[in-house]
Amino acid sequence: AQKITQTQPGMFVQEKEAVTLDCTYDTSDQSYGLFWYKQPSSGEMIFLIYQGSYDEQNATEGRYSLNFQKARKSANLVISASQLGDSAMYFCAMREGRNGGFKTIFGAGTRLFVKA
Amino acid sequence: DAGITQSPRHKVTETGTPVTLRCHQTENHRYMYWYRQDPGHGLRLIHYSYGVKDTDKGEVSDGYSVSRSKTEDFLLTLESATSSQTSVYFCAISRDRGLETQYFGPGTRLLVL
């Protein structure tokens, strides 16, 4: 079974608008971490934001926020005020705790296109 | 930015030849990882290291070996490269084993002909 699901292979957003990239996960661990990475066309993997399973507040980092809904097992990335430089591939990842051997599992990614 | 470099950044090789990729970090992080990235598969863990001379297998370790003789260096070796090992290889580091963020190197594009 897929542990990380990103259902949107591609997304379009108009510059300056907000966009939500979906991510659902599956784990039986009580302790886990959720991450989002950005991969621009140049190929590097850039860490964006982290949410711990025990964190009560949604994580925010500048224009990035993580909409964490634990009961739904979703960890959507919200990018506010999209910029052309946000065009990239975005990966959701989960790092399971002790029960999962502290392994990191990545989703298949969502490609975001920002239109001028 | 985390201080992680990978070498070479690009390599073309022939089937059956050995290939070694190097990852070097300046962060003194304990954990180092090798992933491969292929279309439709996301990133998959090949091997990881939790200290000098301490390594363990990931989910796609067949055909690969690793070594870590110094904290800062983690080597990935393809003993006899095959076309199925054509991929982009990423090194990553994390401070510890827990729910720590992994930071990635710039990647190595490997083409096996």
C-alpha cells in the first residue's frame, strides 16, 4: 500500500495566487514527521517545511504553510502568493518513528506550473 | 544551505564497469544516505550510514555497496553497472536518527550504456 500519496501529477496556478498541493499518508506510528521538498528544473532537492505528528500548530515558513489534519492523515502544502520561481516538482515525505525504523518515504511528486 | 557535495555530478559509463560516487559533507552529521530517483518512483533509499564503518541496507540495495571510512565521506559503489542503474543519485544527511530533517546534495546523473 502507498504510504505517501500525492494525487495531483500536475497543477497550474496564476502568479500571485495561492495554491494547495495535496498529500495523504498512512502510518500506524504515533510519532512521525512530515516534510515537503522542492525540486526545481536544476535538479536539487530543497527542504521547505517540517511538521511533527505531535505539533499542535500548523508549520509555517515564509510563504509556505503545512495544513496538517491528523485525523484525515493529510499534510497539504499551501504556497501563498505564487511566484514564477515556484514552478518546480514538489515532494511530500514522511519519516516514521521507531516502529517504522525511522525510514523516510517519498511521494511521487506534484509538478507545479506558475503562469504569468 | 547544508554543506553537501557530490562527485562526479555527471557520469556516463558502460555496462559491466565499476562506478563509485562520492558524497562529502562539512556538517559533521552522523547519518548519511544514498537515494536514487527514477520517474514514477520518487526517491528510494539504497543504503544509509549511522557512523564510521556503520552502514545498513535500504529498499533497493541489490547491486550497490557503500563505505564510510570518515565522518564526512560516504561512497556508493556499483560493482558492475547495469542499464537499470541509470538514474539520478542523491546523497542526504541528517543530524541524528530521529524525526530529523534530511538535507540533500545536488545529485549525480549516471547513464549506463
